[in-house]
Amino acid sequence: MKLGRLEKVELRSFWKKEDRDFTPWLAQDENIQLLSETIGIELEVQSQEEGVGPFRADILCMDMANNHFVLIENQLEKTDHTHLGQLMTYAAGLDAVSIIWIAQKFTEEHRAALDWLNRITDSTFNFFGIEIELYKIGDSTLAPMFNLISKPNDWSKSVKKTAASQNLTETKLLQQEYFQSLKEYMEGNKSPVKMQNAQPQHWTNIAIGKSNFNLSATVNSRDTSINIWLNIYGNNAKELFEKLKDSSYSNSLNHVSEDVVWDVMEGRKMSAVTLKTGGDFTNKNDWVRQFEWFKVHLEKFTKFFKPLVKEI
């Protein structure tokens, strides 16, 4: 079999201008999904040319796991000090953000600047540097490639943040260890479910592809259970819940679990679809069994509900 050769293509032969051509291309669902896979954060585009003080970010997204802002700044040439300054301005203008700087080429000093920012900031801020390339094989369709040049060391940030907190109980520290170990178990077993880095709390969130929805894996020491929640938030949570229930209640019992509970949660500004089983998270000898249960059922929740919530 004869193999083709990858041929690198000049970016501006396809995208003439950043604002008119590249930014609208990147904001399309299939392309922002490719970027999401590169950085490990599920993104939903909120707007283009979003105002941040007197400046405008190229694309404003939402991190679907935690509803934090993600700002994207684009360059179709080598990085420069002007764009680095804009990134700093954007970070100062919002409380909790991830910032993605996409460029044709990163200079060593600008890559080092992002690495430094990731070292000195806490887990509230994350900085990514990404080089964009275009390739083709013969007369094939052009194919984009995102190369991750700089990224946050989230686990070390989380450890530093925890160490700086003097009032955390042993239970909170064990919860953080539990969910970080669950994340590593999911990654080690090639699960398609992407989990965020653990915090010292009894839950961890997983994006499911639409704002006002997320999955949560939780532990409950009072009734020694482990749980999965599909959470629906916002002023119209009840309406969204009823739409989802009307269309998929019966199928959820067949495709997810016959033990799924649909809870409208009257009196609260949220509703949920839940599943629970017995499990004492303080028993480390039982962690592997619990992690396997989470893996199986988080994957079922994601496979079944993700396309449904995207359509609502």
C-alpha cells in the first residue's frame, strides 16, 4: 500500500483574516469540539467579539463542567506582546476564567510567560497556549491540527490550594483524594467521560454538552452511598426537566438503569435525574469496585442523555 505525505499549508491561504474568517470557523460546533478534545475541557460557545472592558475577546465560551468562562484569543501569525497584554487584561476583567491563546507560532518567551502564569496563579485561572497548523495529503481536504504548547498543572495547583487551607478536615482531604483517584481510574481505563480535577468536597462535576446541565458524581457518608446526578439548573429548570422526562423517561429505564429516579425537586431552582448504590467512600479497599460502578454508569448517563440535552 502506498502512503501519502503530509503537506503543511500556509494558514492565510485558507483564513485570510482572523476576525472575518478564522474566528467564525473556530466558533462552529465541530471545530470548537476539536479544540475541546485538545485541552480536555468541554466548551460551549457563548459569543464572538465579547466585550471585556474596552477590549473584545475573540470568542467567549463556557466550561461546561463548572460554568466558568473560557476566553479565546486568536493569532494567525507568531505571538506578540500586544496579545499577551490583552490576555492579562481579560483575566483581570473576569473572576474565574481559563484563557486560550491560539497562534501560528509561539516564541519561547511567550510560552515561558504562560508557564509562569500557570505556576503563580491558583486553580481559579488556567492558561493554554496552542499552535494551529493546516495539513493536506495530495488533493485532500485541508485538516486542522491543534498542538498544545503550554497548559496548567492542575493537580499541583490543587495541592497548593489545599495545603494553603488550614481548616480542611480529614474528610474533605479524603474526598479530594477519592475523586482524584476516580479521575485517574477513568483515564487509565480509557473512558470517554472527561472529569475535572478534584476539589475537597463531596462531589465532582462532569460536562454533558449544554449550559444549565451537568453530571455530578457524589459520595454520601450519612447513608454510605455513591451517586450520579444529572443536574438541571436555572429559572426554567422545571420546564426543561418536564420536556426531558416526557421524551425519555421510559427509555432511560432501559438504557441507563431501571433504578433511575426522576426528581423534579419542588421548591428548588433545580431538578435532577439520579442513580445511587451502596458504597462507603472512606473504605479504600472498596474504591476499585466503586470506581467501576461510576465508570459504567457515568458512561451510560453520558451516552444516553448528552444528545438529548443538546436538542432541548
